[in-house]
Amino acid sequence: MISKEDVKHVASLAKLKFSEEEIDEFTDKFSEVLAYVEKLNQIDTENIEPTYQVYDYNQKLREDTVKEGLQREEVLQNAIEEQYGYFKILKIVE
């Protein structure tokens, strides 16, 4: 059984904020999921071969050939911002 504190802890790790009503709802839903997983753990799979791939399909890969790439100016022409010949993007990691 998952507790409300567990849900609040996971939400804080993910930097999510929920109302008490939503926390109650998530606690119930997560408990249902864990109960279902526990049911799956009780299934006897001793003599069942693992399924690695559902379809017997081999993907045909193209020949790996070296081609001329695009010029830097051509690549950067659609950039919103560029600096020193590179894409300039917002800092997302603090």
C-alpha cells in the first residue's frame, strides 16, 4: 500500500504540486496499480519462454555511406539565435 506521504515525496522529487484531493486520488490509483502488479507477480512463468520480439521481422538497414553534410551557414539560417557559429539555446539545467 502506498501512503499519501509517498505520493507527496514522489511529487516533490518531480517538482509537481497537487491539491490534497489530487493526492488522495493518486494514492488510490497507485495502490490499485501496485495491487495489480502483485497479482502479476503471482503468475507461474516457470516454463514460459521469454518473448524478446513479437514479430518475426528483420529490419532492412540501408548501406552506411559517407555523404557531404550541410554547410554551417545553411544549418544556422533557421536558428532563432546563434552565437559563435553555434545554436544558442536557453539554459535549462540549474
